[in-house]
Amino acid sequence: MGVFCTSPTSGIEALAGLIPIQLHLKKLAKQFCLQTATLSLQYALISLLSVRNSKSTYSYAQSLALLNNAQCTCLKGILLDTEVSLLSLTECFNPLDTEAIPGCRLLDSFPEHISFHSCNHSSLNNCNTYLESLNHLCLETSSSSSTLVVVTDTSAIPPKNMQAISNTHFWRLDHQVSSSKVPAGRTTAPNAELFAIRLGVPKATSMDIEHIILITDSLGSARRSVDPSVHSGQAYSLAVCSALRLFFCSGSSHKIEF
């Protein structure tokens, strides 16, 4: 930061954009507890949790599921912290889903059917050139009945405690054939964009088309939509992968471009 060595540490951390160390440790501990939700049923830790979080597995003799309230109040440790953290978790994860098997994933089976086209934001000229190419692409596809253009976007309404909105629009033959606007909940912008892609892709694959062009302002969320591994919003990615697999299997010329 270029400051003197005698400068206040808290002020330097604020200027550097670093959170206080106690909050950083609290964040790491919370992440460690939440990682339990991504474990498979074979992990012994799952059998030590309560009935709600043990995923219907066999409970160990001294698990939280078999202890009464008086016994639980006398316990302290990471197991109880994990139990409390999982109570506030609303997402479900499946590390052993058939779409997530290495070697059989969507990008492994159909790499030539999926393509990503990024935009160089380094200068205004590059952005204008890219916008012109998108306009030209939309004009070309407006005359093809086998091509569907899907445009996704999200909007966060202030104040910050309001839900994000995921929007999806479908264009075919230069006409808007459908649109969706669904609340995404209090979530991050990338997850809301991923939810918008999840709304668009399964509906697009149900139409009688061969080519899908999906336009989004978050190519990172687009890449996550075809990544079935464990991550935030995995359920959305699994739905996208399942829909695209059926779409690709129904025709060798079927493809999607992000």
C-alpha cells in the first residue's frame, strides 16, 4: 500500500479491501461447516448429525439424532456448529449425480456441440465491434426457423434486502415467442444469472429447433451452467446439463452457443 510501517493496521486493511481477521476466520469456519452438505452418504460424519441433516442414513449410536435436548445442550464442538449452520442452508447438492460422473459429463460427451464466445472489454472499440457482430448474428438467424435466440439477464432492485429478478426472452424468426420473469431470491448476481440460464435452456430444448444462441452478460455463469460438479447453484446446472443431453442426443446437428 506504500504506507509507513507505523500506520494503523485496521486502516491499512480497510484501504487494501481486507476484512478484519476475526471476520475472515468466522467466514472460513462457516464455509467448513457448510461443506458437510456437499458430502456423499458414505461419509461417517453424516451419520453423526440429526435426522434432518443425516440424509436418511444409518445413525451412529452416539449421533445427534439419538440424543435428547438436555444432552445436546451439554455438548460443544464443531459438530454442533455444523448442525446449526446446516439449519440455515436451503440449497441441495448431489456429488454423485449421473451428470457429474467424470468422463461422462456433458462437455466430455458433446464438446463439439457447445461453444463459448467471449467479449474483450479492454476498450470501447472492442465492445462496439462485438455488439455489431451480435447484431449481424441476430439478423442472420432471424430468417432461420431452426434457430432460437435466448437472451438472459438479471436485475437487483434496491434496497439490498429485495429479491433479484431473472429474465429470459425467446426470439425466433425476428419475433419474440415467449418470455419469463421469475424472482431468484436474495442471492448473488452470478447465481441469479445462472438461474436465468436454467429457465431458458430447458424451455428452448423443448422447441422444434436445431440451434440455440444464448446471449448473456455473464460468461462465467454460462460456463457454470454446463458444469455439474458441486458448486453454488448446482441444481440449476444439473437441470441444464440434463436438458442439453437429451437435446444433443435427438440430433447430430443440434448445438448451443453462449
